Amino acid sequence: MSTAAITGVVPPVCTPLTPELDVDTASLERLLTFLIEAGVDGLFVLGSSGETAYLTDQQRASVIEVATSVAAGQVPVLAGAIDMTAPRVLSHARAAAGAGVDAVVATAPFYTRTHPAEVEHHFRTVAAGVDVPLYAYDLPVSVHTKLSAQLLLRLADDGVITGVKDSSGDDAGLRRLLRMRGVRRPVVLTGSELTVDNALANGADGVVPGLGNVDPHGYLALARHVRDGDLKAAAAEQDRLADLFGMVEAGDPARIGPSSAGLGSFKAALHLRGIIDCPATMPPQLPLTEQEVATIRTLLDRAGLL
Amino acid sequence: MSTAAITGVVPPVCTPLTPELDVDTASLERLLTFLIEAGVDGLFVLGSSGETAYLTDQQRASVIEVATSVAAGQVPVLAGAIDMTAPRVLSHARAAAGAGVDAVVATAPFYTRTHPAEVEHHFRTVAAGVDVPLYAYDLPVSVHTKLSAQLLLRLADDGVITGVKDSSGDDAGLRRLLRMRGVRRPVVLTGSELTVDNALANGADGVVPGLGNVDPHGYLALARHVRDGDLKAAAAEQDRLADLFGMVEAGDPARIGPSSAGLGSFKAALHLRGIIDCPATMPPQLPLTEQEVATIRTLLDRAGLL
Amino acid sequence: MSTAAITGVVPPVCTPLTPELDVDTASLERLLTFLIEAGVDGLFVLGSSGETAYLTDQQRASVIEVATSVAAGQVPVLAGAIDMTAPRVLSHARAAAGAGVDAVVATAPFYTRTHPAEVEHHFRTVAAGVDVPLYAYDLPVSVHTKLSAQLLLRLADDGVITGVKDSSGDDAGLRRLLRMRGVRRPVVLTGSELTVDNALANGADGVVPGLGNVDPHGYLALARHVRDGDLKAAAAEQDRLADLFGMVEAGDPARIGPSSAGLGSFKAALHLRGIIDCPATMPPQLPLTEQEVATIRTLLDRAGLL
Amino acid sequence: MSTAAITGVVPPVCTPLTPELDVDTASLERLLTFLIEAGVDGLFVLGSSGETAYLTDQQRASVIEVATSVAAGQVPVLAGAIDMTAPRVLSHARAAAGAGVDAVVATAPFYTRTHPAEVEHHFRTVAAGVDVPLYAYDLPVSVHTKLSAQLLLRLADDGVITGVKDSSGDDAGLRRLLRMRGVRRPVVLTGSELTVDNALANGADGVVPGLGNVDPHGYLALARHVRDGDLKAAAAEQDRLADLFGMVEAGDPARIGPSSAGLGSFKAALHLRGIIDCPATMPPQLPLTEQEVATIRTLLDRAGLL
């Protein structure tokens, strides 16, 4: 399967858990099947939405095993190889590659303070040590480093990275990257949920929306409208999805953090839609209250998703 | 061995590497023996100075195995269990406990954005899942969360943590913590290299100085002076060590990051002193130049350490 | 003049200086006339692009006097009232209102650490003390506070603010704000240079582009294309302007800061275009080198602006 | 009066206000007299504790007029010249110098993003434009720039600055600065409230403690103990002052910011002690509740200050 194929709508798959906080493989299979049947173009497991920061290595391996098995070549599978520095990233990347994923995704180093030259060395070290394509994950909110367009293009020109997942929220930077790159090099996927119509219209190759777990059909419709040149319909769909995305604000920020609120809302919605058995998230994330879940139910209902 | 024993001078042990970037167990044994014979009161492996962010799980296991074997009950061994969230921290902590360390050390969550209530839940989850004492590692420069004195005292009162390693650089906060705690609860170790005389005179129970790899005798003399009430001699020793600590500025910040410069200088110094065979650091850290190493040699020479 | 009129293309006017670092009123008149004749819809003086952070109160007064005199009711004039807290902001706002500006623009407090409730109190205090419309300036890169959509809409609903200048770079947040507000309330202007076609197509009422000093015709054409529904032409114009915006990267970041590089490039371009007499910026900003100016000349030449 | 005299205990004087939020000159005179009679070595007006960020230029002028008049050469007066960049700082500095202060105090630029070379140029520009001694105010929490020891020593060597007020909270950095400087060059004052005994014992020339408004006798006793070489008595006094400093935590952080809580507590305490007539702070700071003031009263009572 050619790596160029990893474009379009590629949801960052949530990781359903049992009440005992094991990976719920049956629910994960159901979620993956739901997404594939909806028509998604690829699957990104072990990203932020997949709670990768909270999963043990065994749980990560379990997720990859289920995903590659369910995908079975129908759609490509990307896997996050999220860890602090190149040597640890490589451990995850090699395990994922060995388990049959089509590409791996890595961020800049974190926890340790790193010079830009070392960030570049990090990506080169990872790419040299694994034999599947590498995507650079630009996620400054988590790793406190922004990947510059210059760095990304240099890495792409040198064959180090195949693509970029841009979750920086810096849409002006994304636009410049799209303007500066040559044709299709590197593949650029936006991690946005809210400005996807713009990103695709501006030339992005795809989108990795957390909300796409809950409403893949919405993002697929949006992408189709852009492809058809109907930007008005795309904007209307984007607006509908933005309203639905309000679910991430259901959780009270005085009580829980943005991860608990965001991933908790996606899982609550998947549970309410009957796709996964249990909405639990990993500790130390805290659960939503019944009232907060009721808000999410209202949003789903209004969106016709119940 | 009682956990109360983990006080005094407890160097955060560097992890010597072979030129091929494996753990150099022979050099590590030599370094541990050098520190124990110098008279240190404990050993902290897999901290920031131990390049824990760069070591694979196998390498971490190897470090612990060597450390517990060399320490052999002569001095207590603390091990960092450094990872993003409670479930992953627990994997490391259990492995370390199983390998015989006397206590484990964990930071607040990182990579993911976490509410204060979730930070507390994190430490409680870790402590509940491992049966050796837990130290909280306050390291905002890496994890972007400051542990408040209120939180630390609450965790200590509830028996969740046995102690604190304060590497926050916030000496006023350290002072308040020391003032607010009851007698010996929790144990408080400072991670400072430069204000150790003050910290010990103000009531801290010990110090975990990266530079203590290179000059353990200096920190031991400093601690002895404070115990003897000779603050003038302690200050003079602290000043001498501060001059020696200038080695972390040998590396050019226009070229490499603070980790490469700091850990690189400690390893260069250990190599120059003949204690370890190879000064290599893990990628993506970058090596010091010959000229930068020459600066370090001059500092060691001036300090009478060659 | 109705405040609703302050929409469209509203350049944040640069402040030309003499070599002695006085306000060059003749050049300022020429620049204002150039912009008005180009057809801009309003003028924003004493914003970040106007070097307001560097101008004394007398210089600020001089800028306003020239601007209101040249504008003379042809286009509305907004004036920045940029200072640390409400009482100081009010001094500037009252002086500007007294000198005849149509609206004033204020950021959240800075220098002092401020609770969200105090940020709200700040805007309410300013609005209550001045009798021209108030725009909220969302500029987290300078003031280290992000104004939430909820706050902005509450302030607009209560008649505290008439509009928002969004220079946050958070295009997803801008999109949500546009989605959440009612019709035309508040007026929303984007401070972006690079995603203006998207912002206008998504419902923003106008744009305040620093690069609009140099090429107002470009932004006016872009806005016209969006109004005409020709998003393809708008995107092409945006791409052309993005290339021209490359001028802000002419200055070497190893030598000077982003203010020196950005404002320096706009002034160099205005000087090269013959609109202002001298490209000087205020200290402690540092000047561009001849070679850096040559880069800017090339960009202008390529854009057909020489 | 020689600038070398500005050492010792130099409180950053609060600015008492009337209920109408004018400078309460009678209360300010009383406060200044109280401090002078207590024996302070100098007065620092228009610092952060003086609410300088909230005062209009007229109010700033009024504060300086009262301070120089009450001090009348008995003790030196330093005045903050706090603004965004060199040209605006100079306006304040010249006004203060013209009104007879003995030295002015300026931070690094803020609001604008500034290269280290520009920070240096900023201080050189200010010093060249005013004919009283200049102190550099290291206050990263407000200005988001840390002044390096290297920069401060270079500026001192070149006669640009006479001294440093270090409110960075980085006690290790302060220690290095004290170690690196020559004898008495530059003068170094710590802005700490909580580690003053250490700072003075380590060679700092003085202290500028906000809490010194409320309890100048405490800091004077502490400084005397250090001078007498009785570090145990100094530490005990420091501990007593640390407990009293708990007043800054009386305000609920869920409701108000650290400025409202900190400055509000000092003013509440001065009001409870009968030194100023009204505890009001400038907007948008929010007032303490009655219950919060009661907590402060308890602390004062326990300290024997009522």
C-alpha cells in the first residue's frame, strides 16, 4: 500500500476501555468497523485522541493488533509512536512497524529541553531506524516545540518524513506550509476539527479530526463538498460539526482538565451512540458527571446522531 | 531499609554509555563504586541527569540491575519512574520495585494537559499501585506543572508520598515547604547545585546534585560543614562548587540545548577524571566539541580534580 | 459616523519617523493619503504595527492629530489605547476620543497578573470611562492572556465593546466566535495577514493587516473577490500576499527580534516604494542591514510594487 | 547622596488611595514617615508593590512629589520608571529625575517581543538619556524576559547600571550573580520576602520586600542579625516573616488574581495597623472580602502587630 494513500479523512481512533481499564477489544473492533464502513480513508491509532499518553506498552500493542487486523488492508493504518526522545520513540515505532502498520507518527522531543538542531536530529534518527514511512506530528500544546515550515520541508526533501500532522492550531503557519511545499510533498494533514473546510480548500491533503470518531460521516461529507468545489455546503457542514464539537466544553473546567473533558466527551458520545460499551477514560483523567453527559446527549440528539 | 534513610547527599547518577550507545555497565559500576566510596548517602538512578528521558525500557532495567547490585544494601537506591501518566509510570515503578530499589520517584503528568485535581489523582494512583515508597519530583521545567506546598503536604499527610525531590528552582517555595511541614514529614531533598548550603541550613534533608557525579566529595564536605554549624565553610565550599558548575556553560547555546550541554559536561568530566570510558550522550543530544571539552578540563584542573 | 462602518480593510498604520526619531508628520500624511486613495475602509493608528509600544504620549498625540486631520471624515479612525491597566488605558482613550477618533482599541491588562474576572472588569472600566466605542484587541503574544469567545460575546451583549480585533492567530477560535455571535454583534476584524480570504469568507467583517500598509490594493482586491463570491481569485490574491509577506523573514533572527524584523520590513518597503522618507524604527529595535533590505526590494520587485 | 548608599532595607512603598481612587497623599506621608522612623535605608516608590502598573502619569508624579518631600534627604528614594520600551521609560525616568529622586529602576521591554541584543540596547538607551543612576529590575513574571548575569555584569562594567533589583525568584541565579560580580559592583538588591536571610548572608547588598511596608522592623531586625553574623536569629526572624507573609494567600485564587490578593493584603494590613486610611486598590484589581480581611487581622494579631 502506497503511503501517498494516507490522505482524506483519517480519524484519530479513540481507545475504548473496559470498566477495569483494559483495552476493550470488542468495542475497539466495533469502532474501527463503524469508521471503515462510514468510508474513512485511513485510521490513526495511538494519537492524543487514542489516549496514547495513558496506555501501557502492552495496551498500545493490543490497539495496534486489533487495528491492523480489522483494517486488513482495506484502509491504511497510521500509529502514533509517542515518547520523549528518539531512542524511546524508536522502540514504539519498531513494534508498530513489526505489527504491520503503514506509517508511524512522532512528535518533537518533550520533557527534555531541546535545541532546534536536536529536534531535526531526532526526526532523522527515528526515520533512519524504522522501515515504514514517518509522519511528523506538530503538537506544541503537548511538546512545547513548534515545527517550522522550513524544518518540515527540509525533512521532506531529504526523504526523512512522508507527511505532517499539523495539530498546532496555527492556521496561518499551515497555510504558509501549503504554499511553500511542492506538489504533494510532504503530505499535509490538519488536526483541526473546526477549520477543516478552509484547510482542505487551501490544499491540505486530509484531516485527522478527533470528532471524526463520533461523526465520521460529517467529515466525509465536508471533504466531498470541498472536492466538488461546493465551499458553501462545506462551510455549512463545518458549522454543523462545530456546534457538535461544543461537547468538549460540557465538562466543567473548574473540576477537570481539557483531556478529561475532550476525550471524555468523545467516549461518552460513542457510548450514547451504542458503538462502545463503556465510556471510561484512563487515570488520572476524571469522569464526566451525569449532567455533563446529558449535555452531550442533547448535542447528539440535535445533530440527529441518536 | 527504612525510607527515612534516604537523606543526605544522593547524586542523580549519570548513565555511562558505550560508543554504540548501549549502557556501559562496567563504567556504571565504576561510577557507582566511586560514589559509594566517596561516602554518598544514597543513589538516585534514572533521573534527568541519568538521561532517563532517552533510555529504552531495557536500558532502564539494565541501569537498575547494576545499581541495586553494586549498592547491595550499603546505601539506598531511588529510581526514577519517569513517564507521561500514572499507568505508564506504574509500569516503570513496578519494574523498579521488582528489581529491588528502595523507593521510586515520579513527576506530575506531562504531554497531556492536566487539572490540579488530576495531578493529585495521578500521585495517588501511582502510590496505590506500587509497594515501595514514592517520592514526588517537582520539575516544572520539564513537566510544566509546579507542585504546590499544599498538595505535597496533603499527599505526605495521607501517606501517599514519603518525600519530595524539589528541582523547581523556586527556593522561596522550598523554604515555605520546609516551614510548613511537620518534623521530617515529608522528606525534602533539593535538586539544586548552587544553593545547597542554604537549603540544608534551612532544614532540607538532603541534596540530589547532578554535579555530585563529578565531585561527590565537595557536596559531602558541604553537607558536613552545615551539620557542624560552620556556615562560612559551607558557603566557601558552595562557591567552589558553583565555579566548577560553570562547566554546564561550556557548550555553545547557539548550537546545542541545555541537556546536551549539562549532561554532556558531567560525562566529559567523568571521562576526564577516568571514571567512565566514554563521554557519549544519547541522541538527539549533540556532543560537545573538543574546545568545549578543553574548557571543562581547565575547570577540573583548577578544582584539583585531575 | 456609525461604528458599524468600521469594517472592511483597515490597515494598522505604520508610524513614519525622522532620522532623529520624531514622528515624521509629512511622511505620515503621505502614507495616510496613499491608503485612503487606495480605498481602505478605515484606519487603525497606534496599533502594534504603529509602534505604539515605543511611542511617547506626545508622539501618540501627534499621530492621532495627523490621522484625524487627514481622514477628515472620509474614513473612520480607530486608535489604540495600549497600556498596562484600565486607569492608564483610560488616559490614552480619553485623549484619543478628545482628539476626534471614531473608536478606541484596548488589550487585556499586561505586566500584572490578572484573573479572568479582572480582565472583564478591565474592559467594563474602560468602556464606562470613555464615550467612543471600544474594540477589544485579542493579542495573547503581547499580553499573555487569550480573550475567550464567551467573554467577548458577553461584553458585546452588554454594550461594553463594539467589536473585536482578533490577532490571536487562533483561527479555530475565530471561527467559533463568528459561529457563536449573532448578526453583526460584535464586529469582528481579523489581524491576520495570511488567512484573510478564509476569515472573510467565514463571516469576519474586516481585516487589519500590517502588510496592508505596503500593499493596500492587494487586500482590497482580496476582500472584493470574497464579496463577489470568487474564492478562487481570493485565494490566489492571498497567496500572492503571503509571498510578499515573506519580507518579515528578511531580518536575521539570530541578530534582531520579530518586531524589528516585521515592522522594519514594512517601513523598508514603504521607503523603497517612495511613500515615507526614512525607514527608521524606534529603539530598542535594531535596523535591518543593507542586504536584508535588498531581499525586501526583490520581493517588492517580484510583486510589481516598485 | 551617593548611589552606593541605596542598600539595606528598601521597602517598595505601597500607594495608598482614597475611596475615589486618587492618591491619598496624607496616608502616603504617614506610611513614608512610618518607614523612615522604623529606620529603613531607602524607599522604592512606583514598583510593583506601589501599583505602578495601575497609576496614571499624574498619580505617579504625585507619589514621587510626596516621597521626595517626606524623605527630604534622610534616606534615598528610588523610583520605578515602568513602561513598555526605552522611549516611554525615558519619559518617566526624566520626570522622576526632575522631581529629585536618587535613582530610577527599569525592567526589560515588555508587550513587544525583544531579542537579547535589543534588551541590552534598551538599558543603554535609557541610561544614556537620564542623569540619575539606573537600576535594572529583573522581573520575568511581569515582563517575560530573564536578565542574565552576563548581561547585568556587562552593563555594570560599562557604567550603564548602578544596581540590580532581582525579583526573579531564581535564587540560584542570584547566587551566581553575587559570586560572579566584583566587590560592590553592581549593587544587588533582592526582591524576595522569603529567603532574605540567605540572600544577605550570601552577599546581597539589600532587600526590597513588599511585606516591609507592613513590618519594616522585622526586615530591619533580620538584616541586623545577618550583619551581626547571627544566622540563627536571622532565620528565626525570616520564619516569623514567612508566616506573616501568609497574608498574600488570604484572597481566594478562584475569585481574584495574585496582584489583588498580594497588594490587597498589604493595604488591608496597613489599614488595620492604622497607618493608611483606606485599603482600596486600583481597578481592575478586585477587593478582598470581609472574611479574607479577618484572616489578615488574625495573622497581624499573632505577629503582635495590632
